[in-house]
Amino acid sequence: MVDYSKISNKEQNVKVAVLQLSCVAEVKKNMANALKLVSEAADKGAQIVCLPELYRSLYFPQEESHKNFELSESIPGASTDAFAKLAKEKKVVVIVPIFEKRTQGLHHNSAVVINADGKVLGNYRKMHIPDDPCFYEKFYFAPGDTGFKVFDTAYGKVSVLICWDQWYPEAARVCALKGAQFIFYPTAIGWHKSETKENRSAQLSSWQIIQRSHAIANGVFVCVSNRFGKEGDLTFWGNSFIAAPNGTVVASGSQDKEEILISSCNLSDIDSQREGWPFLRDRRIDTYADVLKRFADE
């Protein structure tokens, strides 16, 4: 087999980090821990750092309660102010998930991208909103309306997709077609207490495979940041990871430990993967109209 890593001579290394942490009920404690971990990641050389989904609190969509709307915040707000200051100080790009209060009675599950100079480049609003036992997100979040975005940061072109978005190949494809070099997936996923050991293993495997396949099919780096720990009826399974454009996992986390996962990503690997496996070249865009239908009924 051809060693496609030898094809391209271009080299540009970017150090990315995904944070894996557990969350508590106190917002201030979660914020302080997140700021500490981002700072530590930057001190270890990370240039782009991603936090897990809804890291500021326990995973509140396990229940439907109007009281939980008190956890929401505006953009700009406390989170963007704190991380913008740190980003500028450490010269690091930070991806900050936010329970966004857009206006009274309108909320989104969002992620803000802050550049290395402390400026907010924009935010992405989660497009696919689940509604499953203990994942009652439709009660809280309106579907995203930002579209799939690429943020041109100081260290590379970054897209952000959030948790349930990670199961949709269309989302990853559009990000790649818009020029993304990295797709970050802030995540809060775990097992319900009723799951069998066999189901738990199968779910974790499926979760890893689908995201690694996005890296392969699109020739991008995929970076996944999950929480860990037991919260109510859910046990979040950690296992955060970073995958190269050929799907190889280059950094992986444990199931139950706070970790900073860092990997040096050579952007020439994107060229190598796409030149060796030219999926974008061979796409038949003239035949894909049915993908715009809910289901291609006869």
C-alpha cells in the first residue's frame, strides 16, 4: 500500500487540546476549574482548547424544569468575558459551550469561539436537538439557526458541532466543504443506569466509530471533549479523543478521570489523506438531491 504520509512536503503543526472533566452543581466551581484547565493546557503548549458541552453545571436536561433556565447566560456575558481575558493572556483559542439566553423565552445550546487575541469570532448553535429519556433537550433549546460555520482562528480553520450533531455525516461534510481543518465536538454523553454491560460497550463503540468515520470521509482532524462521572440516572463515559484525518486516534482519555488531552496536528496530514483517498474529488453532487428529503418515498 502507498504510504500517503510521504506525498506532501508541507508542514504546519497545531497543538490542540480537549478537556475531560466532571461537573458539580455549583456554577462558580465549574467555571473556576474550567479556567484552570484551559490555562494549564495553554501552558503545556496547546493553541486551541475545547471544553465539554454544558460544562458550567450538572447536565440539567435529565429533567424538565423551568428553574433550570436560570443557568442560561447571554453572549457576551460572564463566560465570554472570563475566557476572552484568558485567551488573550495565554494567546490561545478557546471553544466555550454556553447555555445561551438569546432573549426572554428563547434559548440555544451554543458554543462560542474566542480567538487568541481575546476577540469573540462568533458562536455556533446546536442544530440537532435530542429528546430521549434523560436527554430532554427540546424542552430547553430551540434548534440552531446559524448554519454550519467555519471560524478562521489564529491557528487554523475550526468548525464546532455539539454532541447529538456528531451522529450526522451531513453536518461534518458541510463543515469540511466550507474549509474546516478541525471539527470539535463538545459533548455530554453517557449511559442510562438501566443499560446492560453489552449495550454500554456497543454504544461507546458506535460513538467512537461514527466520529472517526467523519475524520476519514472528510480528511479533517476530529476532536471530542466529553464529561465523565455519575449524575442522576446517567453515567457520563468520558473517553474523549482526538483523531487524525485518516481516523487514527492520536490521543484518548479514560472513562473516569479528569484529563487534558493534547495532540500536535500536522496540517499536511489533511493533504495526504485527501490526495490518497480523494473522496471530495469523486463526489457525485449531481445525484444527491434525495438527501434534502426527510425520506425518499416512492
